[in-house]
Amino acid sequence: MLFEGGFTFANFLADAFAIFLFIVWFWLMRRYPAAGLSSFAFLSPAFSVICGWLILGESLTWKIFLALGLIAVGLSVVNRPRRPRTA
């Protein structure tokens, strides 16, 4: 439950995190190629679920853990180093 003025506080947190992550995103864009970095946008829902559990006390079920695991597997498959082709 949110206390009186809680929506203002929640909006402040959302804005503060959005600004912070916006800065981090562009810092990372200067250091890494966009193609490799873009796949990490799929971590946004995962962090949202984890923050909902930590901050709001949301429950985590086996389906959520399965989904988080599938995100992790997908990111590891997409970002694994390529093997050189042999002729």
C-alpha cells in the first residue's frame, strides 16, 4: 500500500532511475558495439520483476524463475563468442 503522497515518491524514484539508467546506457554505448549491447535491453523486465519483489514484496513463483532463466539462457546464446568457421 502506498501512503499519502506515495505516488509522488514513486514517480520521483521512477524518474531518478530513468535518468540514471539513461546516462549509464549512453556510457555503455560509447564503450561497446550497439549490436552486442542491444540484446541487454531484454533485462529490463527481469530487473523490474526483481525490484518488484525487493521493494513491493511481490511474490516470485516458479514460472517467474523459469522466465528469468530463459532470459539468461537467451542472452548467453546471443552473446557467446563466435567460433571460427573451418573449411
